[in-house]
Amino acid sequence: MTDFQSARESMVSTQLRARGIVDPRVLDAMLLVPRHEFVAESYRDASYEDHPLPIGEGQTISQPYVVAVMLELLQLTGNEKALEIGTGSGYVTALLSQLAAQVFSIERHADLAANAAETLARLGYTNVQVLTGDGSLGLPAEAPFDVILVSAAASSIPSPLLEQLRDGGRMVIPVGSFEAQVLQFIRKIDGQPRITLLEPVRFVPLVSSKKENYP
């Protein structure tokens, strides 16, 4: 039987702190949220290892270090309205719920969305709402958002997401093809995106139902 608490502590110490993650709120959230609750029973013993795990529908729960990097980039204070694109298992949604005031998360696979919503509710994450839909469209009814985290790779930054980011807001998104993706940090200033290119990553693709979402 795996000691999940010890495994989680080791993850934070060796995979995050040792590799340069310093935001205490991110570290505390990743120490608190039970990643093993968001993976299938057959993968639970590997829950805190430093790699992605399959969650069904051809999707994965992301590597803990990459998740921590993305969350740290968002510079969350606890007061933000956050939009997550690609709910997947709901693990990052749970982390965002600890770091932001309100979280809206969009997942295109209905079964994954339902499973994530059930897990989040069972574990007591009450400031989150999971919806099924096309993440590239964002969620205009709830815009603007202070932060947007995209957990799937877009060929370019979807226009609706930029439009729904408030001025001064931050977005983290992987951009590129499956073979060559780069994590991008975007700050919206005077209506324009200021883009910083970061490290190479590999995410599942962000699928859009409308070609015009990509400039």
C-alpha cells in the first residue's frame, strides 16, 4: 500500500523545490491536493512520479513539475477569477481552487468532465465549475478573467481567449505542433499580448470546432 502523503512530500521536495519552484502558495497547494485521487486505480502507485499518466480519451494528467511551472507563472494571490482550458482529470482544477477565488474549467470530453466534476465535489472543492465544451471558445458569459491556464497545445493563441483575458491579466499556454511545442507566458497590456517564450513542453492538442478561433 503506497504511503501517498510521503510520496506527495517527496514530489514537492525533489521534483519541485529542487528544480527551482519557489512560490510558497504553489508548493503548499501541491503538498495538499491528493494527486492519486485524480488517476485510475491501476496507476495510483505512480501518482507522484515525475511524468504524465493516462486518464482515458487519449488524454493525460500532466507531469507535476510542468504543472507547478505553469501555476507559478500565473502569480496567483488568491483573489483571481480563473479560466482553465482542458479539465482532464480535474487535478489542476483542484490546485487552482486552492490558489484562486473562483475557477471555471472547460473540457471537451463529456465523460472526463463528468468524472472530474464528481471527484472535485467528493473532495470538497466548492469554488470550481466544470463545463463541457470547446475550450478554444473560452467562456464569454463569465469574462473577463484574471488568469487563463491552457492545458492543451494550440497551433496559435486562440483569439477568444485573448479577448476574454482582462487587461493586466496573465495566460499560460503551450503553443505549437505535437512534435514542437513551447510554453508561452502572456500578459495583456493595453489590449495587446506581451508574449514570453519559455521551455519546450509536450501536451495533447487543443481541438477547436471553429477555424477562425486561430489567427
